[in-house]
Amino acid sequence: MTSTSSIDYTIQALHRALEVLEAFISTDRSALSVTDISERLGLNKSRVFRILYTFEQHHFVEQDPVSKQYHLGLQLMVLSEAVRRGLDLVAIADPIMDELVEQSGETIHLNVLDDCQAICVAKRESKYSVRLHAEIGKAMPLYAGGASKVLLAYLPVEEQNQILLVKDLVPITDRTITDPEQLEEALARIRRDGYAVSIGELDPGAHSVAAPIRDKTDRVMAAISIAGPSHRFSDDKIQLFSRLVCRAALQISRQLGYCS
């Protein structure tokens, strides 16, 4: 008898189609041509065109009539909102993030761990014209940035080592910590203090302060951060923001069933 664990249930045509869709996520460009995607994925142009044409019928992609390039369609926003509504974390965090952006005046990020990356799943924009912009769905490396380092700090040791010792710690700015020993010290400090401070690690001239969000099993499942330009993050403000973000993280954690 064949074991179900040895059966491949993958639908290859669907797999290829999703790879085409993911090609838009893995680039900084807002639009891609058939040739761009064909070269990226090693698929023939005819197949890429048919996949894009099908996605276009369902409004997952749209084609610019002039450039003939494709960009992601509005239907993905509808799906994104459906996913967002389904996340208990986001629903619980929403009013607390509203309060936190009013208290701090700075941009608020809510991040979760996904495949060794930190993903922004909710945001609140600062009222200031000069501010740090947030982007839903943006992926960030775990070794750089306040929220990212919080998620890394509370991972099991063996998972931390996969990132510290196996993956290349590529500098994003000249303030990014790329030495594994220094990063371990920073993670230990986060666990000791209960929050993280990031100074220019992801963006030059940007600060962030982040704290862990725990679920009912005491697992750190997310991180919330206050982020903005460095000139508004004086030592006094960092102390204030650390108290605010830790309080917000605890409020969310308790509503998720965490007992402090």
C-alpha cells in the first residue's frame, strides 16, 4: 500500500501560475513584462502569457495598454482584506494601534514571523509629513530592525542558529549588525529589557522601538513597533516610546489569552 506521505498532491499548472504571481512580490518594480517573468522563472513566453491572461480575467493582474507590462490587480487587495479580517491578531490589535499612533505621533507596524522573515500585517501612518512609511506585506530580514530582532530574539535557540550561523547577514545600512556574536548580544539585551531599539539598521536616519506580543502559550507570535525619523527619537522619547509600545504589546497579548 502506498503511504499518503509519499504522494505528491501538487498541481503543477497551479504551481507555475502561483510562481508567476509571486514574481511580482519578489521585485521592487511595480510592473513586469512577459519577457521579464519568462527570464526570471525559466518559462517560455507563451506559457507566461497564458497564465497572465487568465489572471487578468479574474483581475489578479492588469495590463498597461501603452507599455504592455503587467501589474498586480485590485482583486488581490480584496483577498488581502479578507485575510486581514481573518487574523485574530489584527482584529485585536486594531484599536490598540489606533491609540498608540495617537500617543506617539509616529508610524506603527505590526509584524509576524513568516519563513525566516518579518512580515508587516498591519500599520498606522504617522500624522507628520516627514515620517517612516509602512507597507503591508513587506518582508524584512530578522537580523535588522526593531520588530524583526524582537521576533528573532524569542525564537528557539536552534532556529536562531539557522539564521545567525547559516544565513549570510548582509548589511542593509552601515548600522546593520552582521557579526553573529554582536547580534547574539543584542538579542540577549532584548530579552533582558523586554523591548528592542533599532537605530538606522533598515533605513539610514530612522529609529524604531519594538516589543513582543505573546499568545496564550507564552509564545512570541508577533511584534509591534513605533518607527520614525531619528531626529524625533531623543533619549527621552525612546524611553517614552519603549513604555508605550510595551504597554500596547501587553494589552494585545492579554486579549490573545496571555497571562502575565
